[in-house]
Amino acid sequence: MGARTEGALVWDKRDDMVVHESEPYNAEPPRGALADQVLTATDTFYSRNHGPIPRLEPTSWRLRFDGMVDGARDFSLDQLRTEFAAHTVLATLQCAGNRRAGLIEVRDIPGEDPWGPGATSTAQWSGVRLSDVLAAAGLSPGAAHIAFDAPDVSQLADPPQSYGASIPVHKALGAETLLAWAMNDQPLPAVHGAPVRVVVPGHIGARSVKWVQRITAQRQPSDNYFQATAYRLLPAEADPSQAGPGDGLSLGAVAVNSDILRPDDGASLPAGPTEVAGYAFAGGDRGVARVDVSVDGGRTWRQAELDDQRSPWAWQHWRCTLTLPGGEVEIIARAWDTSAAAQPESPAQLWNPKGYVNNSWARVHVTVDR
Ligand SMILES: Nc1nc2c(c(=O)[nH]1)N[C@H]1C(S)=C(S)[C@@H](COP(=O)(O)O)O[C@H]1N2
Ligand SMILES: [Mo]
């Protein structure tokens, strides 16, 4: 219990966070805490860290742009604020390890945390467009990838190295991709990347590099461990300890996913109408088209009521009032996206050695009074 509370206090998180690790801090809110509001309060927003959290001094911090640009250039936080227009984007971050616990139930995934549905949260991010700063730096036409480097050193990387990632240049030039210094109208907290982080809406959280200090325009994706080797989907039979750069497929846009936030898994409910509620999210340029709910193992479905989409980059909450049969009941949900892709039924079909992208049907088990 000590570590749980301590981690939450140090990082200004609510004290009921589910702390998977306290050093480095890795924690998600309980599922009910994500229900109903589009915005996740900053003290409730999950946090995923691969190394010790740096505390950077905002006045001496510089962001270097180099590689395939007109000439290497450093920007201070003041320069970013005064030389470029400020923009705000409402965007969901979803970790590629969100809902990994469901894959671990199929087969163990040593060395990876059993994230539930809470490695997904939504904030209002404010800062400047990466595209505006790249234009000022003079991006060369041959650049195909924009790489990000941060100072936090991860012992989990092979060899140990600082965190980095990259995105294709067309995503970097999208109006939604930000260099953000504020989260929910407050200065970015240290644990979320102060003074400035990248926010890449619609892509896996791993690309939204925190504490960014260097941005490089280049022909190839980043050769950082977290881009070249980790956050890649390996075939089920692969040995992850043998995986090298370029193995498996690189994860970018988030696949359609949803989970049930209410009732809680394991809840005991009175007989009568029960409101089932949750979130659904589809990355890339896709949106959520429909959410179905079933209490008979997927033989029949009811359509949930889906909230309006507040931003092309944000999740949508949904709800559905059901009269559940008495006894043990499994409640299932599945979302469809605007490309007509639906969540697949079974986590067994999706199992992969690093436990990424579990977007199988959401399931909670409850006991209903007779
Ligand atoms: N520098 C740095 N950036 C990082 C990480 C990290 O460990 N170091 N973790 C990444 C991962 S995997 C995710 S899911 C998101 C989580 O962002 P959050 O902690 O603000 O929720 O940050 C990404 N950016
Ligand atoms: Mo992540």
C-alpha cells in the first residue's frame, strides 16, 4: 500500500490510481474514474514512463531542430510562445499496452505490466503546431520522418538509452500534431512531459514524446530502441528477447477499441435496469461509428447511445440501459469505426509477445440479484 500512495502523492495523482510500478511511475485510474466526462482530470490521467522522470528547468530548456532542415536551430520556450500561434487540441492518448491484462489471461507476458482499460485518457493540449515550427526551421523536401529525442534514460532498452520515437512527415505536418506546454489549461506537469511534449493525436501514446529536446528531420524512421524494436507487433511465435530492429510491424494509428467503465468488473447489482457505460476510440482519420452491447455472449446486440464527437481526435463515451438476467452475467461491448472495422471477439487471436493492441471485445462480469 505504501508504494501506491507514495507514487500517487509525488505525481499529484488521485490516491486510488492502480500503480503498476512506482519507479518508474506507471499508473492508471480505476475504470469508473474515466466514465462520463470527455476530459480526464489531470490527476486521473494515466502515466506511462520507461525511465526516471526528469525535472527540467523551463528557462534553460532548449528545443533543437536539426537534420534535413535549412540549418540546425534551437528554440527556447519563450521563442515558441512568441514566434508561433498557440493552438489547442482535444485529444485522447492511448497506450499500445492498454488492456494488456486481457492478453496476459490468455498467456503470460513476462516483463510487461498488466494494464487494464485505464491506459487511455483525454486532455485539452495547448502549444504550437509542429508544422509551424518545421516550416520556420526550413524542412527539406526529402525528409520522410520526424524523429523526437528526450533525456530520460531507460534501462529497459537494449542497450539502455534515452527515449525516442518518430512519425511520418505527413503526420508531423498535420494541424493536430502539437508541441504542447499545457494540459487542461494548466502548465504541463513533470510526469506528463514538462516543459514541452509532443502530442500526436490518433497514434499510439508512445509517439507523443515527453520532455522533448531534439527534433530531427530524416529519411528513415528513428533508430531509437522504442521505435525500431519496441512498440512493434511481433508474430505470436516470436521470441521477444531475440527481436531486433525492424522485426514485426511498426504501430502507428490506434485500432478501434472500447471498454466498459460501469458497472465495475466483479460488481454485485440489484435486480432491475442497469446502466452500462464506457468509452470507444478509433485512431488515425477514423471515428467511432457504433457501439453494440450484448448480454448473451454476442448472439444478440443492443446499440448503445453514443455521445457526439467533440473532436476528431477524442474518444466518445456511450451508454445503454439494460435489464440484466439474475445471477452471473457477462456484459460485452464492441465498437465499430467509420471504416467498418469492428473489435475482434477474442484476445487469444490477438496475443503477441509484447502484449500490444488488445482491442478484443470488452467484457465485465457481474452478479445480479434474482
Ligand atoms: N520521453 C518519454 N516520452 C514518452 C514515454 C517515456 O517513457 N519517455 N512514454 C510514452 C508512452 S509509451 C506513452 S503511452 C505516453 C504516456 O503519456 P503520459 O504519461 O502523459 O500519459 O508517453 C509516451 N512518451
Ligand atoms: Mo504507451
